[in-house]
Amino acid sequence: MREVLDELLETWKAGETAGLGTVVQTFRSAPRPAGASMVVAPDGSAYGSVSGGCVEGAVYELAQEVVGSGGATLQRYGVSDDDAFAVGLTCGGILDVFVEPVSQETFPELAEVVGDIEAERPVAVATVIEHPDAAWVGKRLVVRPDGHTGSLGLARADDAVADDVQGLLASGRTATLTYGPQGERRGEGMRVFVSSFAPKPRMLVFGAIDFASAVARQGTFLGYRVTVCDARPVFATPARFPDADEVVVSWPHKYLDKQAEAGALDDRTVICVLTHDPKFDVPVLERALRLDPAPAFVGAMGSRRTHDDRLARLREAGMTDEEIGRLSSPIGLDLGARTPEETAVSIAAEIIALRWGGQGERLSELDGRIHHEEHA
């Protein structure tokens, strides 16, 4: 929806109704990702795209229909449909498009949501796109880190969806969630599409080693914008780290200094130092453990011997016990990991546990809530 907000808000402010089509789920080689949107204005103008041209005509007509009827609808386009070629989705993909009327009556919170997005404040919109009771379809929650507004129709459903959306919002992820008709976590019948508007949190991986490639892959999977940084150009190449968003050749501590000065780091940032070479990791850890705001996670790889040597070097550099206490070293949870991929899972598990206050224990041996509130 982000790419059509200006046109959508213009119609909304004028007190008129626009038709909004949003890709909510894709299968196989669909041309646009979930979240891609198209707006049809009252004068017939169309903005944005849901398929790069394949099914725009069909969605355009449907958007005009829902404006006239006032009801939202979910439509699937793809090769399994009898008229797939008629709408032009010849790429072999399938996509679900939710088409709804948007006005001050149907989406009273739109202006506030746009304000949050423009100010880069995290906000998510959760919309019911499928339900056995048609009266639920189109209802929405607006979720922010400190709470939510609106209602899907039942407090139980509101609580369940808001809780899950907080997790998506924390990583800036967009997804379709499935529940029972009254918000039951186990069951089917209600589908909720979540549009998250938050810059992805950053993961900085220092050290262009084989473990770094696996960690970068895990970071991308978890929704981080991943940077791999190493001072050695022969190792720090995009070809070796295809899952990273960027690969930087620089001394780690110098790169971190520049990012901090540019205000490109925040309290969601995670930093993984994998070099286990003191000439690299000690200077970067000095900076990382003194950042303001403090990162969500700073971890360093190494054996117990390397860890003890690193702590001694950090103390020699003048770091206090309080500062050193922010360091997770050796990095990761005790999963018995051996391979780079298994080690990356253990690192990811520690990051998740620290974010949500988990203890890394087996759920089968615990009682109480499974989902935690975000850990301060």
C-alpha cells in the first residue's frame, strides 16, 4: 500500500471512496509480492500495480464494483482459473488480491496511519480478508508497538491478532495469518492480512567467513536488513554472500563508526562479530558495546579460550564490567551445533530469545504462555 498512499489519502481527504486492490498472498512465480497495491480513484484513474500488467484490467473492474456495492472481496487469479488467460496471468503464478472500498467511513484511521509512515513510526494494519461471516470481512486493527485501535468484531480475536502482529511489526514483515472464526489460534476460517510499515531492523555481520554466510541467510529469513563487513576484499564479495543486502569492504570499527554517526543504527540493531581475530573484533566491540542507543544484541564468536582472551583485551582497552556485560560471548544458544548452518540457527535463536524474553528451554517442559511480550 505504501506506493499508492498519496493517491489513496487524496481521495480519502476529499470525502470520496476509492477502490483498493492489494496482493495478500502469492504462489509460484507471481509477478508482484504480497503488499503490492493498486488504487482506482473516483474519476477512473488507476495508480500502482498488483501484477505488473497481467491482471490489472480485471482488478480495475472489480475495484469499481466494490466502490458501488460497498462490500470487500477476495479474488484469486492464476492458471487454475478457467479464465486465467483472459486476465493475462500467463507467468504460471497464482495471486490472491483483496479488493475493498476505502473511505473515511471504512478506514477512519487512514490519515493517522499515513502520518506514522511519513514520520517513520512503526505501524501495522491488520485486515480481515476472509471469514464465514461476511460482516467481518474488511474490518481492521491498527497496531503500534504500544497497543492497537479498531476491532475485528470480537475482543478474543483482537487480542490474538494484535499479539501476532506485534511480532511481524518488530521485523517489518507483511504476511497473511490464519485463525479460527473467533480468533482461535488453532483452526481455519478467518484470514487476516497484515501490512507492516516499519524500516527493517539491521543485522551487521562482521567477518566474511563461512559462518557469516549462514548467519546472513538466517538474518534475512528473520526479516533483518543484513550487512556483511570485512576489511579483506578477497573475502568480502557479494558472490560469497548472496543472501546479504549489502557487502562492505572496510575495517569493522570504522564502518560501525560511520553508521553510528549517520544515525543508521537503533535499538533494534543486532551485531554479530564472527572474526575471532583480536585486531578486528576488539576495536569493533569497543564501539558496539558503547553505542547509544544500545543495540538489541551484540554477540561475538569464539572458543572459551578466545572468549577469555577477548575479555582481557577489552578490559585493557578500558571497558567496564557493565559495558562488557552487554556482550553475548560465546555467541549463540547451546543447541549442540556443529556446522555453520546449525551454528547460525543457534545465533538466531539467542537473538529471538533476547528480543522476546524467552529462556531457550523446551516448550514441552514448560507451563504458561507460549508468546512473550517484547523484552525491554
